[in-house]
Amino acid sequence: MRKDTEFYDYIANITEKTLFDGMIMVTIILNALFMALETDYDLKYKLFGFFAIADEFFMAIYTMEFLMKVYVNPGVYWKNGYNVFDAIILVISFVPMFADGGDSSAMGTMRIVRAFRSLRVLKTVSFIRGLQALVVALFKTMKSVVYVLGLMFLLMFIFAIIGYYYFGDPNTGDPENWGDLGCALFTLFSLVTVDGWTDLQQNLDDLGMNSSRIFTIVFILIGYFIFFNMFIGVVIMEIQHATKRFENEVQSEREASLTQKKHAIIQRQKNEIRNLIQSQTGNFTKLVQQFNKSLRHTDYTVMEDLCTSMSFIDIYLTTLDHQDTTVNKLQQLYSEAVLILSDLLEEDLIEMEQKALRERKIKMRA
């Protein structure tokens, strides 16, 4: 049980806000901008003091973030790999401030350590979940990538041995590119990346080794078009899987958040109704009026029992169209029926008049 509950709640509330993460992101962006400006020697010389103060300011913000998060929940903080990475970057950033750069060797070391300040930009990974998904995907591809690289190395080793014996002769060959195993492997690396392979092949052609074209073409087909593209395909597939997993996680979190809000709204409304019923002394109309006052415009509408799906709306609108068509047909039938009945009525009236006329004539004759 913490004794500083109020202070703890205050710090926890700050670290959980989106504004806090946004402030750290803005700090990282400004820090990256200042490091880019600091690479200009003239600008760095003129504004040396300003850059030093700005670096200390950025370090103060990073340190404040670290201390606040560790204070709120140290166990969760150190279990997160991204937080551990941020802490390592923070420690590396503190080294130049306390190290003594007196001799030249120490100055060279400090320059290297200062160069590692650029790692601060990687703190953005801790705040952007999409980047975290990509990082996880890259780490998961390591196993498959190692297998592909292993097969590629075996292929390069075999072709390096062949190339050494065919093209590495000091007198008739190209010893600069094929004179030993190391040179042969480096040459094959240039071939597998298709970088300057025409110059390498031209050297062999100038030595009269026209058969080397078959060697070069076969290696490029196997090494570049198969293994190199296989390497790229493995990475792309894993990134696609990671992106899909990330989208599913985001969707699940949204559904869980909406469900939680829905239950909270329903529970609050139930409690308000229960309280109104318990405290109500008037009639039901006043009870409803008081409940309406408790409703908020910002409340979520719980549509669990409402027919609001797109399929239902489509079927409902189609049904209404059929209903309108049926009503129109019935109206036409009613009109036709009225016309027929009126015609029948006129015929009956005519027959009755004729019958009455005949009866009068008979009476007159009698």
C-alpha cells in the first residue's frame, strides 16, 4: 500500500494521457532536428552553447519520462523490451556528460559515443504500435532469413572455389578478383547484388575467358533471381502477417473498449432508474421527466436490440418498395372493380326501367 496515494495517482494520470506521449514525440522530433543541424560545422561553432543547452533540455525531458514511468509501475516498465531499450539509450546519452575528454584517444571515443545519440530517434518505436509490429516482424524473420543466408553462403562458397581454380591463376587469370577465397567471395557478393558485374565480366573477357560468361550468368540466375528474391519474399510475407496481426489486435481492443463503455452506460442508466424509482413520490410522468434529465447527448447508443445492420436495412427498404408496388396494384384493382360494378349497376337500372315501362303499358291496355 502506497503512502503517497495522491501524488501517485497524479503522476499515473499524467503518464496515461495521450498528451504526455505527444509531448515526448515532439521532443524526439525536435531532438532529431537539432542533431541534424549540429552536423553543420559552421552552425555548430556559432551556436555551440545553444546546442549544449538544448541537448541538456532534451536529456532532462527523457530523464523525467523515465523516472515517472518507473515510479508509476516499475515491474511493468522493466518487462517491456522497448522501455529497456529506451533506458539503455538514456544511459549511453549520459556518458559524454560525465566522461573526461582530456587526451586525443578519449576525444575520439567521445565522438563515437556522441554519434550514438542518434539512437534517441528510435524512441519513436515505443510510441507507435505500427512500428512495433514491423520490428516484431523483422525479428521473427530472423530464423527464416538465417536459413536463406546459409544456403546462399554455401552457394557462394561452391562458386568461389570453382572461380578460384578457373579464374584465379596468377599468370593467365584475374588474381585481383579471384586470387584467393576471400577475393572470390567478395566478387561473388558483387555478382549476387548485380552491382558492377559487367566490369568483372569484362575483365575475364579481356583475358580470353569467354566461357566465364556461362559461370557468371548461372550464378546470377541462382544467386540473385532465386535466393536474393527469396530473401526479400520471406521478409515481405512476415511483414504482411505482422500487419494482419496488428490490425486484428487493434480491432479486438476497439471492440473490447466499446463493450466496456456499453456495459458502463447500461449500468449507470440502471442505477439512475433504480434511484429514481426508490426516491419517486409522484406519478409516472414525473418519473420519466426526471429520467430524461439524466440522459446525456454524449452517451453511446446501445444498439444491441435494434435492427441497424446493413443487411436488415437493405431488406427493409426492399420490402417497403414491394409494399408500395402492392398498394398501387390494389388501387388499380379497386378502380377496375368500381368501374365494373358501376357498369353492372347501370345495366340493372336500365333493365328495371324497361321492366317498369312494360308493366305500365300492360296496365294501360287493360
